[in-house]
Amino acid sequence: MSDEEHHFESKADAGASKTYPQQAGTIRKNGYIVIKGRPCKVVEVSTSKTGKHGHAKCHFVAIDIFTAKKLEDIVPSSHNCDVPHVNRTDYQLIDISEDGFVSLLTDSGGTKDDLRLPTDDSLLTQIKDGFAEGKDLVVTVMSAMGEEQICALKDIGPKN
Amino acid sequence: MRRLPGGGADLPQLQSTMLAIEQACSSIQMHANPTEAEKIIVSLHDSPMPYQLCQFILENSHMPIARFLAAAAIRVAALREWGLLTDEDKRNLIVFFLGFVMERASASDTYVQSKVSAVAAQLIKRGWQDFTEGDKAAIFLEVKRASEGIYGVDAQFAGMDFLESLVSEFSPSTATSMGLPREFHELCQSSFEKNYLKEFYVWGQNAAVSFGDKIVGSAATTMSEIKVCSAALRLMCQILNWSFKQAASVSGPSSSKTHAFSSGIRHDTLLLKKFERSLVEPGPAWHDVLISSGHTIWILNLYEALRQKYSSDNLLWIDSPLAVSARQLIVQLCSLSGSIFPSDNGQMQIKHLTQILSAIIKWIEPADLILEAITNEHRDSEVLDACHALLSIATLTDCMLFDNLLRSVRPFGTLRVLSTLTCEVVKAYTASADEDDRWSSEALDILLEAWGVVLGRSDFTKTSISTEAVADTANLFNVIVESYLNAAARTALDDDNQSEHFHASISRRDEMLRSYSLIARAAADVTVPFLVGLFSERVSLLLSQKSTNDAISLLEELYWLLLITGHVLTDSGEGETILVPEALQASFSNIPEEAQHPVVVLSCFARHSLDPETRACYFSPRLMEAVIWFLARWADTYVMPLDGTKGHICTPHESQASKRVLHSFAGENDQGKLVLDTIIRISMVALSSYPGENELQTMTCHHLLVALVRRRNVCAHLVTLESWAGIANAFVNERTLFQLNARVQRYLAQALVSAAFGLKDSEASNQYVRNLLGPMTTYLKDISIQNNLKGFAQQADVIYTVICLMERLRGAMRATQPRTQKATFEMGHAVMDSLLTLLEVYKNQSAVVYQILKFVVDLVDAQVTFLNAEDTSILVSFCLQLLKVYSSHNIGKISLSLSSSLQSEAQFEKYKDLRALLQLLVHLCSKDLVDFSSGSDEVDSPEIANVVFIGLHIITPLISLDLLKYPKLSFDYFALLSHMLEVYPEKVAQLNKDAFAHIAHTLDFGLHCQDIDVVDRCLRAVDALVSYHFKSRVKGEEGLGAYAIDSQGTNGELQESILKRFLRILLQLLLFEDFRMELVGSMADALLPLLLCEHDSYQRMVHELLERQSNPDTKIRLADALQRLTSTNQLTSSLERSNRQRFRKNLQIFLTDISGYMRTK
């Protein structure tokens, strides 16, 4: 296990690279993968062989985690694929500005004001309504490969 | 014509209604405004007493579909209002229908005719208990006259048709349920069988005989005469399909066993199920009709004569209804058995079978010409029927008798015929690449089943088959192998995706190969050396080739040879102890050298894969998969085999020679260790030299290694081998094995830990496990205490490593055995805190969360029954903490996404998490049922029931109604809930108000579920809860206490007590909703204690219910039925078993009573 320890300590300086190579055969359904430069979530993996006595290849069907577009890729299963670093961070919602930006409270006490409200209708209404009702809301922001988006919402009780 | 009930309407009114119905029918057919039209038709079904109207439509409408609907409406209405009709009305209805069918027998709209027939049959059955014998006789007299042809040919056909629907209606497997209990159907069946079945058969036979003679004899026969003849044959067939009850009870099993061995006739057979056939056992009463009257000869001659007559236009004729039904009758007669034959040592039955066999032999001889004709002209039905007949005969006879049956008419035995036919069918099957042309596959299935029956019996030995037959089977096997090799070579270059047409699915392929292996083993002395020859020929060809490209067809041939060889040499076992097949032990007695023993020779091919160069050139992943599969089965059978003759002194017998050779090749000696070592090195090659080949690696870890660690004596040698230590070392220290798919790593860990079994004492075993797992737990602990964990934890590589480690620990946990339990629990204990940290850090990485939860599920499952009080409380408090952490992350969380499929994926992940948590609680429950821990005297052991209730309380809010739509989740949830309520009702009373309300609410939801299992569980839970309350009240205790009393709700309104609420729900369910009869038992059990506890409220509810009924007739009948529900059958106010039984009966009667007029939503 010695090389393991060495391994994670060297990576301890966070976020050096945006993706990480991983053998195609080890990527499972629900994992992440980069297809055509986009970070995706795998929704289907099937394997087949190139000819009866050839090598295995993986057929991935995946969905872009930001745009929800469906993408597909076929990779020999012994080759490496890029796996994106997908991060999710929780922030408390402080304010919604009129031009569609939100203001979030970071862990360190500062604010983060560069995120737009989500385009998704139902999440949008939930955030707006919840905020209008004066609830204490925590939003989860998903980030990968330099993009960010609000992806979930949690109600942690009424504002005191 | 007698008047049917439901009058009141005059002629113009009837006519206008008929017009409306006809219009509705035509608009439905033209798809114009279908909802409106449907409404009109439904209203016809629902209207009270529509008989006269329907009669009017049947007699006067010009539209067949309107007549069809009228008949259907009468059926629905009569079954609904049966209780309201007088006996006179019922008889009139039936007489009307029968008259209608006979009179209009020549009408062209046959579907209306058969509908009316079927309705008449259903009504007769519905009233079977009400009518007197005289009534029935009068009805059937008409039918008899018709069947004799008194009313003309068309009516005769109608009579046959009616009898056929009657028989199928009375046969329980084809009956319509009519909402009546099973007892009713059984009573009808046995009375019908006793009094009428044989008579009807004779009627059919008479008709068939008279017309059969006529058709054969004269040149000019009308279509309708042929129609009657085939209808009569169909009726006879239908009757022989009956599952005879009376005969089965007459002939005890003992009487048949006595001459089972002497004559070769078998009675112990339940087979034929696969092709939906069963034995025909009508009993001695049928002897005169079926046997002594020469019935069999007659039908065989009839078919033969017809065959001759129509030989010119054979093609059309062979699939005509007459031919089909005649052949079906013949096939059905093949499976005639039981006490219908006199006890003459089977002579009569043998004669019977010989007769049939010598007739059907003409259908399949000469096999090659006939099959060629089929391929050209698609007339396969006769051959398929012949196959079915052969299978039936094989089922009823033993191998020797089966072979000899034909010798009276042919110079060779039946097995010769069977093998010739199979040869041709196999050729046709392997040659056809066409998916649609599947007659050969069907025929092959039947024939292989017949071979299985002949050769696969447990009492089959070499002596039960003649040398001539052995030669035939050997020849058959050669043809099979060659045909398959040709097919393999032909399809080798096909693309992987499409080429699977050859084997529709793996399990079907394995089943076929198993049948082939039976054939091979019957002639092992010839077939196994034949395989050896083919094998060595191809291996030497392969090794002499220079490039892989030319070799692909060779590879495919070898692939197939490995599969068939694996099947011939070994059995699949499936849970049984696997032994070397008898046939192989007994053969090859003349080969003393192990190096030349065919089994050894065949097994040595795998060794070539160890040479890197050969491997790179020739061992494709697919071939390697076959090698691994073969080795797994081979190792199970031949490596260090358990000596079946333990305790006996092995006498050097000639037939034992082969066994001795095999023992010395891979027994528990140095040679055996060498073999084992080779196998391990091959598996290491499969794991390390084929990156990304998941299937191959799964097969290696999940089959081959599992097979190696299955037996203790093998494990004992495994753990001493260097190669094994090599795998273990690679597993712990090397990165290559981290490249495997995470699931494969779990299997690998499981196999490695399982081998601890072979170490000599428990201390050594635990140390072995510690060495394997120590580094991983250390790694997990280290990572979780890193200060900057949050910083790097989300990197994909770290996530992947954590997932792999969790999978490995899971595998290890699953392999826990009593002797390694200590070490695995230490491992689990060591990572507990780390897991909580990781759960926190990875709360947004569903894959990691799921792995952690699954690990804990396996941890609890493997450990909980072994732990002492102290460790149990450690485990339990860990579980509760885990639940709390999980809940705090997920409660009230709404995740949304642009993509609906990602959204449903997220939902699905949630479902899997929750299901894992429920499993966790279920496993915890088992602590109370099974407890192996030693020190049970300590007092501070936590109460499992409390813990589980707290757990339920934590996770129930997470289970939304949406999630309960996943059937498995809702099943698990309600199973756990009802288990808890049944086992610990007293704890429920102590729950706080919220928790209790939640449980009550959930039960309420479950009772309205569609899933019958869930409703059943909920009913049982209600029963448990209320019975507990009732019993403790009788004892003067509190029972459910405050929950059983009406209370003031938060909003000031009076809230019903829980008991009243359940009572109301159950009554609602019974009376107004679509209640299913299967649930009567549990419903009665839940209702009875409720009635006892809340008698006054019940009376009040019943009163309200009756007040609401507008129809005075219904009101009286309902009141009456409710009265009888609670007061008949000496019902007492106790919850004893007998009383519950009585109440079940009452409820059943009650439901049958009200089925007609209640339950309208």
C-alpha cells in the first residue's frame, strides 16, 4: 500500500487537473466520464467484442451534467478515459438579485455572487418561492471542468 | 319461446335500444367517437335484468357484433344477479342459449356461435349446485340428440362445439373464475368427471366413427361433415386433457410400484411438463371405452387411411383441422397410463404403445427424405407430433423396453430410429441461419428431452442399453459435434453482436450441451477419444500456424470443443457435491498410464495459455473465457476429489482402474498440488494480462477461484502454495489489481478471505485475514484523518480508490466464517469512524455513499449474530449514527436536473440507498431470532426492537410516496413494518405520538396498494396490533392505551381512534372496492379482533351503511348477509385458532353472497 499513500499525499494540493485518466473497463453506470470535452454522467454501459475473438470495447451512453445533452462513445475497454472532477458544494442562499444572479454565503464567511439562477423551471420556482416565504435555504452547486451550476436545494427550516 | 326475466319494455322500446347498440357497435368498428360508444355498451352490461333486451338483439339484430355483445352482456348480468334469478329463470336462460346455438348452427358468424356456447357452458357451471339431476339430464338430452345428428349436421357440429366449451369450463385450469372460491370449482369438477365426462366422450367417439368411415369410404364428402368429424376428435382430445381426480385416488402409489421394475413400464413419471403435456390417467372405468373397444387401432387406422387418401395433396391436408386433431388425439393416447390398464405386468400397455409406435414410425421414416421435404415445403407438423409421441412413450418406459418396442415390426430398436431422426434434425438446426425457420429448434428440444428421459434416469447403467444402441448414440454424437464444428467455423468471423443467433441464450445453450453430454457419456468409450482426436488435431494445427488471422475459425472451433468437453467431463453440480460422472469412472479401464487417460489429455490444453507467446497469438479473450469456465468446472470435479467410498477398503477392481488414474493425477498428493498451482497461475494470467476484459475477469474471480475455495481440503493446500500467496500479495500491494473493475475486486477479496477456511486453527485464519485486510483499513483510517481531506477527496482518482477499497472490504465481509469472524469484525470496527467521516465528505457522491451503506449492510449481516453485548452495542450505535448522518444529508433535499433521465437516475439512487438501509434494519432484527454469542448474561445489551423502531423513525420520512412506487422498496418496507408489528406489538404502544401516527398512516397507504403482497402484509400487521390490544384488555392491561381512544386532534376536531379507523377502512375495502379473494384469509384475521374490540362502533357503521342503500332489495339482502357474517357458525368472542377458522369461512360465504350487488366503486 506504500505507493498508495504517496499517491494521495502528492495530490493533496487540490484541483491540479480537471480530469483524471481511468481505464474504460472500470467505469460503471452512474460514474462520470468526459465525452467530446464535456463532463457527463454515465447512464448506460454495454460491452461487446470487435469480432468474436477480438478485444472488448465499452459503449457508453452518457448525459452532459450541465446541458443534459445525450452523448455516446465507444472505447476499447483497456484504454483510458478521462474522468472529470465533479465537485458539489453547499452554500446558504443570501439573496436573489433582480437580474437573475444569486448571492451565496461561503464557508469562509465571504459571498459568492457570480452564479445565475438555474434555468430549470421547477427548481427556479422552488428557490424563489422558498426564498420569498423566508425559509432558510441551502443550495448545492455542482462544478466540473470550469463550469458551475446550482443542482439541488435543501430547506433547513424557517428563518429565525 | 319462454319469456326471459327483465320485462317491462314494449316492442318499440326494444327496437330503439337495439338500434342504439348497433350504432355504437358500428362507430366502435370505425373508430368514430369510441368513448361515447363504449359508454353505451358498458351501460348494457351494467343495467339490471337486461335479459329480454339481449334476447331480442340476439334474435333480431343483423349485426354479428351486436349479437356477440348481447351474449356477453347476459353473461355478466346473470353471473352478477344469479342470486336474484329464480330457478325457472336460470333454466330458461340456458335452454334459450342452447336452442339458439342449435337453430342457427349453419350461420356464418362462428365467433358469435362459440361465444353463445361458452356463455351457456358458464351458466350451467354456475348453477351446477342449484340444478337437480333431472334438470341437468333434460338439458343434456337435447345436446345428446344434436350430437347424434338428429337435428342435422350443423346442429351436430354445434353440439360438439358446445360440449368442448363445457369440458374446458369445468376443467379448473381453463375455467373462468366467476368470483367463486376454489372449492366450488373442485366440487363441479369431480361431479362432472364422475357423472358425465365418459358419456360425452362416447358421444364424440360415435360421431367421429360414423363420419370417419364415411369420409374414408366415399369419394364425396361435404365440408360440414369433415368439420363435425374434426370437432368430435377435438372434443375427445379435450376430454383426454382432463386432469383426472377419481382414478388418482383409487390407485394408491404402492400398487403401481410393485411391477415397475419387472415390465419396464414406469409409473413414477411427472414429466412432459416442459411441453405442457401431462399423463392421462382416467382410471379403470374408462377401460371399455379406450382400450377394450379397439379405440386406438381405430384412430390409427383412420389417420392412416386418410393419409393414403389425400396423399396427392399432402401439403394442404397435413395441416387441416381434421389431420391436426386426429394426430393430437394419437399423441394424447401415447401418455395413457395408470390403472386403466389391468394389472397384467404391463402387457396391455406395452401392446398399446407398440401399436401407436408402429403407426407413427411411418411419419418419420426415412428421416433424411422427410426432413429434406420439410426444409423445402414447410410441412413440419407431422414430424413434430411424432417427436412428441416419442417423448411420451420414452417417459412411460424404461430404456430397455423403449428400445425393444419397435423390434416386433422392425429389425432394429427404437433408439436407432430416435438417433437417426436426431441426427437429421441436428444437421438441419445447425445449418439453418434463419431465425424464422425454427421448427428444427422445436423438434430438437423435444428430441433432446426424450434423450434426457431415456439416458438421464438415475437407475440408468451401461447394461440397460444394447451394444447396437451404444453404437447408434456414438454415431449420433459424432454427427452432433461435426455439425456444430462446421457451424462454428462458418460463423467465426461474424460480428459478436449478431452471431448469437446460434445460441439464443446462454442458459438454453447450456441446457442443450448438457443433453449432448448425456448422449456422449452413454458411449463414453468411443466419444471421449473422438473428442481427444478432434482436440489434438486442432491444437497442433493452431500451433503450426504463423498468424492469428487464419486461425480465427480454429479458435472458434476450439471454443466450442471446450464447451462440449466441459459438459461431457463434468456436471454442473448446482449445490450438490460434484462427483466424477459414473460413465467416465467406468470407462477406459484399459489405460493404466495417466498421461494417456483421455480426461487428462483433454485437460492439458489450458496449460498452453501460460506461455506468453502462445497466449498473445492464440488465446483470444473469448477462448480464455472458455478455458477459465472449463477449468472451474474441471477443478470442482477432478481436483482432490472427495472419495465417495470413504470408509470402504478400495479393492483393486477392474472398473476402478480409471478412477485410480484420475486420483493419482489430481488427488491430494504432490501431483495434485502441481495441478492446483497451474490453475492459480492461469487465473493470475487472466487477471493481469487481459486488461479491461471484464467478462473474463469476472469469470475468473466469480467462478474459478470460488470453485477452488469451495472445499476445505483444497483450501488447505491452496494456502500453502506460493502462487496463492502471490495473488494475495498482488491484491494487497500492487496497482495492477486496482485496475480491475471494482466489482471484480470484491469477488477477488471474497475468494481470498474464504481460503482462510483451510488454515489449521482459528488464530492462523484470523492472522491470514488481518494480513490481507490490514493495509486497506489503515489506508481508509489515514485518509479520513487528513486535515485537507475535503481538498482532495473529490478528485476522481481518490473517489475511485475509495470505491475499490469499499468493494474489497465488502467482499471480505461477505466471506466471513465463524473462525474468521473475529478478524473481520476487527476490520469493521476499525473503519467505523472513518466511514462516518467519509459519508460526510462524500455526501454528494452517490456511488460512494451507496458503497458505504452496502458495506454496513454486509457488516451487520455477517456479524450481528456472533457478537456479544458489548460489541453489539458498538455496532448498533454505529448503525444509528450512520442513519442519522445519512438522514441529515438527505432530508428535505430536492435535487433537480435539466435532464429527465438524470432526474430518474437520481431517484433510482435514492431508492437503492433506502433499500440498503431497510436491509440494514432487517439484518439487525435477526439478532433477536438467532444469537450465537456466548456471554448472554450481561445486562446492558441494547434492545434490538427499540433500535429498529428508532431506525424506522429516522428513515421513514425519507421514503416518499413516489419512492414507494418501486415494488422492491415497498415490499421490503412493508415486510419490515409488519414483521416489527407482529413480533413487538407492545413496543408500538410505547412509541411517541408522531411515530405512531406515521406507522398508522403508512399502513393506511399500504392497504390501498395494488400489490397483493403489500396488502397482505398490512392486514397481518393490523391483525397483530389489534389482537395484542384485545388480548391485553382481556388480561386487564392497557394494550394500545391512549391510541385506542378517540382523542382531540390538534385542530380541535375529534379524531377517531386507530381501531375505528382501521375498521372503517377494512369495511370500505370489502364492500366497495375491488377486493381480491386471495386475501380473504388475512382480511378475516384482521377483521375479527377489530369486531371484538369495537363491537359498538361496528354496529353503528353497519347501520349507517344500510341506511345509505337506496335499493330496498339490496338493503334487505345486505342486512341479511351482514347478520350471518357475525352470528352463524357458532362464532365466539375469542381469538382462538378454531374461532378464526370459523370466521374465515363466514367471511368467504359473505363475500360470495354480496359479490353480485356490492363492490361498485
